[in-house]
Amino acid sequence: MARLDHIHRRLVLWGAWRARREDAGLGFPKINILLSMGGGGAGGYRETVVPLDEIEAAETDRAVESLRLVKSHLYLTLHYIYIRNQGVTGTARAMGRSRAAIHAQLDQADVEIMRWLDDRREQREQATKKSFTP
């Protein structure tokens, strides 16, 4: 299964947002996640071409946090890849798994996050319908 591009984009922005938050909000760039996706943690700077959307990043953060207790292996994979910038190879080494397993976990995490986001969107739509029903 291939990665879901719109979820991957959200996770890249989320990783930059979380890294800034964890750096005490100083906002200095770190490693570019796109450089580290192919291999180990290569050097470089974290850059976001699109300004960070705080609301989208916070929503993605809640989606990732929802994995913490029920699918902790996916939660850890996302943290190694998008916040710690370990890349697939570094994440595989840190988690004691193969690169193929990490790729599969990223695919699974995309699906779980998409489901979480879809569920929240449905809940908002239902709440909106109820509030306007006479």
C-alpha cells in the first residue's frame, strides 16, 4: 500500500510544528524531514515551504496522540520519523525492526490518522445539523 499524500503532508507540517514547540518555541529550523525520509538522519535544515497552520497541526497532534495507548508502535514510528528525524533506517534501527516494517507502519499510521480525522469531521457535521434542526 502506498502512503496517503495528504496525510503525509499533514505529518510533515505536524513534525515541524512539534519540533518548534519542543524547542521552547524558538522557531529555529532543525533537520529537513524530506531529506531524512530516504535514509539515516542526514544533516540539513527543517524548512516548511507553506506557513504552518496551527489549527491543522494541533488537530494532527490529537490524531497522533490517539495512537499512543492503542497502537503505540505507530505512535513511536511517527515520532522517530517526523519529530526526531531519524529517517526510515534510523527508525528501524531504534525500534529493532526492518525498513519494510517501518514502511508498513507508516502506511498503517496514515490510515489510522485518516480514520480519526474523518470521524471528527463526521461528528462536527452531525453537531452542526443538530444545532440547526428546529
